[in-house]
Amino acid sequence: MYTAHPITIVLVNDEHFMPMAAALLKSIQVNHHSGEPIEVYMVSDGISKSSKKRLEKTVVKDGFSIIWKDISEAIPSDVKLPIDKTTFPITVYARYFMAHYLPKDRERALFLDTDMIVRKEISQLWHTDLGENIVAAVQDPRIKTFDNNWSGIKNYAELGLPGNSPYLNAGLYLVDLVKWEKEAIGRKVMKTVEANVKFADYPDQYGSNIVLYGKWKKLDSGWNHFASEAHEDPQLIHFTSRKPMYTTYEYSKVYQEEFFKYLRMTEWRDFKPIGESARYIQKLRKILDKVKTMFR
């Protein structure tokens, strides 16, 4: 059991997805009964002061705190981000440099995508024995292995990697920060994506699967259950693709209602699903931000 520090959670978020972050944090709080303190390090990509206050009002109390970090301080200045061909925002790379903006005494951190809700006790995940592994994660339920012809590691053979290697999903990482930093995992991921960019459909996930090959522990699939898949009682629901905050959400209505159950406990309780135009505008903004950053 790991008890050296508070449960340390890292999220990266922007103004548009604040309802998602609020529901996620409230779901963690509601289902947390171990009494262990939780510290959330929220990397902000343009989150307004008013939204920060609303989130703090939603969850901050004794034993549950939020520490804000700006995206500008999340990636070391000497790190060159890969110029990939996708529409994913550059903020996806912030998870790979957690040790750069977390307190230096932290030996472990849990990264979560914000499009999730947690249905069980988070301390069960936090206390996972990593053994000699650097990371614990869940095998991606759709891609599954490197040799997946849809979006696996398409050049796995050229890289000398077995095609049947399990392929992790990068939406959840439980990280041994000491080992992570010692092996410079973040920098290796950036270099791997840059060197193989034409194969990197999901750029950071592509790079992390190669760099972390043989160095990660497979968690129970319920800890990163996709809303599009069937599962009796998952510990965590991951809303990949369309989010439950959109009118075009098309997966389990039960999971969508669960999302709104937690959202109604927050300062976003009156939020109503929004249409495609808002989603497209958000995506366009992120693409423009990415282009500006990459070509500075």
C-alpha cells in the first residue's frame, strides 16, 4: 500500500470542458470513503477565474484540494513537441511531464482524462502495487494489440516489437514518478512520435506504447471502461469520442444519466447538452492554437 503522500491526481482541462471536469471530480469525491486526502493538480488551458471559483466551490473542502497550474508551465521549455498530423491539441502532451509541475517530493501520481466519471473508491486504484513497472494502465478495448490494422503500432515489425503486445490506453496512467523521470519517459515519447509521425494516428498514445513496452502493469479493464462498450459494473467510465455533454452523444444513456447525476451535484447543475456547432468551434480553436504553438 502506498501511503507516503496524499492521493495526487492530475487533470488537464480548458474552459469548454469544465462541466466534464466538474462531474469527474464530484464523482471521485462522492465515492471516496477511505479518509485519505486528495490533491488535484489541474493544468489550465485558458480556464476563466469564474470557472475556477465554481469548481472550487463544488469540491474543495477539508481533505480535497485543487492546485492550479497553467499550461505554459506544464512542459519544460527545452522540450520540442512533435509536429503531428492529427487534430489532437498540444495539451495531450502535458501528462508526460507531471514531475515538472508537481511537488518534488511526489513519488506517484494518477493522471486522468477529464471525460471520465469514477464509480468506485479511487484509493483502490491509488494503492495498486506497481512492482517494477513504471506505469499501470488499461489495455485499450478497441485497439488491443500493436498489430491492430485500424490504429495500432503500424510499424511494430520495423521497430522490432511483437505484434501481439498489449496496447495501452493513455487516458489513465498511475505513474511511478521516480522511475518515470529516471528514464526520461516524457522526452522519449516526444522523440518517438517525432521520428515516426506518419504512423502516429493517436500521437502521444502511439509514442507511449512504444516507450513503455514491457514496463507497464495491466489494470482491470473496469478502471478505464469505454462508454461505447458493455460492462456490468465498471469502476470508471471513459466517454471517448462523443461526450455526454453534447446532444449528439450516442452511447449508453444509462452512463449519460450517471454523468448528469454527478453534474447536478456541482455548480454546473443547470447545464444542458450543447449542439455540434459548439463542438466544431472548440475543435477549430484547438487546431489553430496547435498551429501557432508548433510554428513559433
